[in-house]
Amino acid sequence: MVNAMDERLYGAFTVKEIICDGDKVELRDVEKDVIGEISLKIYINGTEYASLLCLNQLTEELALGFLYNEGVIDTFRDVESITYNERLFAVLIDLAVGRSVDKCESLRSVTSGCGKCFTYINPLKHDKFLIVPDQIEFSLRKILQTMMNFEQRSELYKAIGGVHSVLFHHDEFIVFNEDIGRHNCFDKITGVLIRSDTMNLAGEGMLFVSGRVSSEIITKVIRMGVPILVSRSTPTAAAVNLAREYNVTLLGYVRSNSGYVYSGENRLV
């Protein structure tokens, strides 16, 4: 887990704190840490492909996961080289021989608010988004317990706030990540799985997310092939429709041993 006090992740500001004492309200100078944000550029073969607003953390993994979830790469072997230029806030990627970005794919600027979705599923990459197979069953009791543990894990949120968190849980491999955007968290986890050559575990794993589930989030889950997504908040209608179409088990409002199953209840025992 990333150190919550990593100076790349926040900035210290002198701000005014509101103090109420009976009928009296006053402002007092205090020091307050504020979560950071960078505009991360992704260059492919020397050409800028995307600009992502994110935390300055796991930048190479974010770029790898983003390109995988966009259907540009399929494995880490599709990447000839990858480096992060701290000064430019840029990840520089050269693709392996035979891999390229389609000419029709234009530069994309993605906000940190998870609201700018390119398409539900890029029709040019439709063959990379497959119905998630039913491989194993999952214990509802274990899902609820894992969610309770997940909710207490975000040290960065406790210390500073302003971040979402996502957990990939498999009995053999666990990845926890935080970022200002939920979609960045999913891409970073994807990047970790690609780089560690553990993407084969995705089909038997679960994903937990602290915030809302949009259609953009579900497309990333489908691309990864993860059968279960559990959220502390709500899914959108488009997300539910996609989850049902692609056989993703989607749970929402999972809190304190309660919640709702929106799709894929056949996997739950």
C-alpha cells in the first residue's frame, strides 16, 4: 500500500478553519493537506495518445492498465519499453513490433471525475470484450467480510481525503489502490496484474470499489474478465444493463452486512 505521507500525493496549504462556539463563529488559520493531481501524458511510439488526471503514483501501471482496458495491448509482451519521465509527468511507451495504435483512435483527455466515458464499449475493439464465464462460485459471507475489511484500509483517505479506492481480491494475489478517479484505480490494478503476469487470476477474483459504478467502470471489469464487482455505492442503469449482458455479478450498497445484487446472482452461495 502506498505511504499516505508520500509528498508526491498531496500539498500543504494554510487555510481558514471554521470554528463555532455557541453563537460565535470565527475563522482560524490552520495547515491542511490537500490531495494532489497531475495531468499524466501517455506517449506511444513518440506520439501523445492520452492525458489522464490522476495521482502521481503507479504511473506506469496506470498507463499499462489504461491501454489494456482500451484494447490497445493484450499482454505485457506487447510493450517493447516503458519509462516514466517525472519532470514531464509522462509515461513513454514503445510498442513491440507488429503492435500499433489504430489511426482512427484520437487523443483522449480523461477527467478525474469518472464522468467522461469514451463509449460503453468501443465498437472497433468489441471482440476484446467477452461474456464473463461462470468458472467458480463465491461466498456471500466472504464478500461481506472482505468489504468490511476493505472499507477500513484506505490510509490515504483517512489522512487526507479526496480519493477513491479499489481492491482486487484473490486468495493468491491481492492488489489495493487509491486515486482521485475510480477509473484510474481500476486501470492501475489492471496494470499491476499485467506487469506481474497474474492476469490469469482475474477470472477467479473479485473487485471492490468505494464509489459509484458507471458504465465505464463495468467495461473495464468486462475487459479484465473479473466475475464479481462489489460497490459501497450505487451502479448506474447503464452499468446494470452491461453487467447483465456480459454476465458480471454486480453488487451495490454493500454496507454492514447488507446490500443489493443487481446481476449475476447465480454465482453467489
